[in-house]
Amino acid sequence: MNVYCRILTLVKSVFAAFVVGALAGFLAATGNAAEPDAQTSRGTAPISASAWAQR
């Protein structure tokens, strides 16, 4: 029974870590999606990759 409890605790902790990681990833993705709007509101246009390479 003791081994069963340890395995169950391990499964629960792995599941909790997965949920926390997924939530953090979702929040990071929504933060990155809103970032270009914040750049344009300051009056600086984002530079494209080809324009950056030409500098």
C-alpha cells in the first residue's frame, strides 16, 4: 500500500506540474501576441527582418 501511495503522489505531482506549465505557456503566448500592439502605440514601427538585414 505504501508503494501505491507513493506512485499516486508522483502521478498527482506530475499532473499538477503539467497543468502549471500549460497555463504558463498559454499566458506567455497571449503576452507575446499583445506585444506588437504595445510597440506601435509608442510610435515606433516594427522593423521587418529584411529591413533589419539591410542595415
